[in-house]
Amino acid sequence: MRPDMPTPTAPLQLSRADMQALGERALAMVIDHFESVRSKHTTTTMSREEAVRLLHTPPPESPTPTSELLETLASTVFENAFRADHPRFYAFVPSPSNFVSAVGDFLMSGHNVFAGHWLASSAASQIELTVLEWLRAACGLPETASGIFVSGGSMANLSAIVVARETRLGGHDPASVVYYSDQTHSSMSKGLRVLGFSQRQRRAVVTDADMRLDVDALAAAIAEDHANGLRPFCVVANAGTTNTGAVDPLHALADLCAREGLWLHVDGAYGAAAVLHPRGAAALDGLGRADSITLDPHKWLFQPFELGCLLVRDARLMKLAFRVEEDDHADYLADISRHIQDDVNFFERGIQLTRSFKVLKLWLSMRAFGLAEFRRGIGVGFELADVAHAWLIESGKWEIVTPSQMGIVTFRWRGVGLSAHQIDALTARIVDRLRENGYATVMSTLLHGRPALRLCPIHPAATREELTATLELLTGFAEAGAGELLTRL
């Protein structure tokens, strides 16, 4: 090219001025969200027909102004969603975010660091190892432990079973059996099915009156399977079930697994992060005896989606499970192999080779705020679940199904004069009325075969006043619905 010829514009590039303008507009949108989310409805959903009308387009051959695209996002996309980071979103497991972590996600995407192995991301890998060390110590695991950050609890649980299977069984065994309680998150059963475990290899064990895994029933199931020629190898315990916050008897399960030579995996996707708080640490006593632990920072560590974590007691076992074998013909990794470093190549600790620097947001926010601030935020969830429990009892109109534990309380309308069937139908109606109202979101779950309302107020900005207002709304909807049902009798 001659020196006097103009330099052609590279594809997919913006000028500095355009990048600045787009970035400032996007930043303003995020700041507006953090400042205004409390004033908005907790859930908004459009119909499929409306979504198609507003958002379906043919493939765009020519450019669309970014200002127009951001307006579509602001007015249509972000306005029609469950706001899981809303202080009055008490359903499922909320994902309370924070602005520092949002900036971390932006920096992660903007710098596009490949975090699959040490050679490509030495500093990023060290940050990930450092945060894993913080969480390892908090959970009471020994110095041999470490892990990996993944998308969430589903992938962490699946990965844990892979490590257990490969290191305890040497690979797939059609006679092997995994045990878990009937309150275990559905991701466990789903992950086992994906990994090739048949229905007879997945054993759901009954829970006791407190919704905790029944150790005696588990021991009996293990003995029966041994007698039938099967090969028990793994028990999954819960460190805060999604349904009720129940924590399985970790010490008793660890003792049983030690006697039987079984791998103990603890699904703490919801609750394990609470170990940072004194109440959580007391409830989770025995957590450090696990062979592996799942923990989701995008729940009770107040991170944006997605961020899950798997910790393994002996981190070397992860490499045995996920290493790339010579006969896998990964010729493109030859240069990496020449410089390979022990225990810091994350593609050897999990399924992904291509993976982002997703832990950046957690590291950035933990350094920016300090653990004491996270501990204070976790305490809000414990306190407000206790407040709800006390309010419901004092009202005299609600039945506590499961008490306040690990930031969750479940309850049901007493329904004097109503049948159990009518109360169950009323529960669904209450959920719908509150969602239509938009002030707060509370969903139901199924406990002992019957629906119950479930409240999980773990947002660090949640308040006692707004929680009380929500309970008053629920009571009003229940009284109105019960009155209509009684008039039909």
C-alpha cells in the first residue's frame, strides 16, 4: 500500500469517541438500575406474542444505531424480567448484585482474558487460586484443597461427581450408586442422568421431620445395595437446601462415609457461603469434612450471574479426572504442555478449555469491600428470616411449615373452615396475586406433598419495613381469597 493511500477501516471497530459515548450511555443505564431498582416491580413478564412483536427481526444486513439498540434494551428487555437483584425479590434464591462486581464483569469482557491455562493467564490464574484459597479456608478444608470457578451450582455438582467417579471407581461403572436426599436440588439428578447414571443408580433417600437426610435410612439403603451386588460410592449432602434451608447432619454423614469408604460431596450452592458469618458457621459445622463442596457466589456472596465454585479436598484428584489424555490428540496444546505448571491449568480441573476470567468480579468486590462487609450482608438474610418467622406466628393466621433457618422460612395459611385442598389452591392464588401486584415476589414450593409459601430475604439491602409490608399484602390476599372460597360453601 502506498504511504499516501488512506488506511482502510478495520471491521467491527468504533472510533474512540464512539466507544466513549456508547460506554457512557451503558454505564448510565447500569447506575440508573442500581439507583432505581427498588422503585420498580420485582417481576414483569410479557407474552410470547408481544415479545415477538417487539423483538423479532430479520438478520440485520446494515448497521443499527447503538442508541436505538440501547433504548430497546432499556425499554423492553430489562423491563420485562424477574429482578432477582431487587431488595423485595424473596423468591427462589435471589442474586443480589453489587456495582463493583458489575464493573468486574465489564472489565473481564473488555479485556477478554482466556483463563484456561497458566501460560495464557498467569496473573488471572493466580487471582483465581487466591480466591479459591480464601473460600477453602472459610469452609474449613485443608491446604491440599482447591478448586475451580464455573457457571453455577449445576456445573459444579456435575463436575464433583466426575471427580468422585473417576478417582473412586476409575470410570463409569453400571453397578455404582449415588445417594442424596429427597430435598436435594434437581441439578444433581439431572447431572447424574447426563453423566450416564441410570435411574437405579440414583438413590433419593427420605428426610426426617426437619427435612434433613435421614442417616439411618441412608445406611440401610447402602447395606441393601451392597447385598444386591451394587457399588455405593458417593453421598451428596445439603448445606442449606433450596426448599427450606435445611442442613443435613454433616458430621454423621462424614462418619458414615468414612466407614463405608464413600465420597462425601456437599451441595452448598445456596448455603455454604454463609460459613463466613458466625450463625452460618455454627449451622454448617462439619462442612470441612467433605471431599468436595459446591458454593455459588452469585447467591449469598452477592455477585451477578454467573458464578459457581467447586472445591475439592485433594485438588490433585481434579487433574486425574479432567486431564487431557495423550490419545485425545490435543496436538494444538503441545506448546502448552511444554510449559505446563502443576495445579494451575484450569482446563485440567474442569470440563471447559475455553473459559473466561469470571472470578474477577468476586476478587474485585471482596478486596473493595472487605470480608466484614460481606459478613454484615449475610447477616441480613438470617435476621430478616427470623423477623418473618416471628411476624407470622404473632399474626396467628399462618402456619409455620419449616422454621427460619439459613435465611429461609416456609409457611401456609391456616384457613379455618377450609379444606386442605382449598388451602392448597389458595396458596397458588396468593402467589399469583402478589406477582400481579408487583410490590414483592414470593413463590411456593412443595413440602410433604403440599404447597407452601417460601420466603428467602437475603438481599443485603432488604429492610424489615418492606418485609413486613409484604407479609401484610400476603395476609390481605389470603383473607380475600379465603372469603371468596367460604361464600361458595
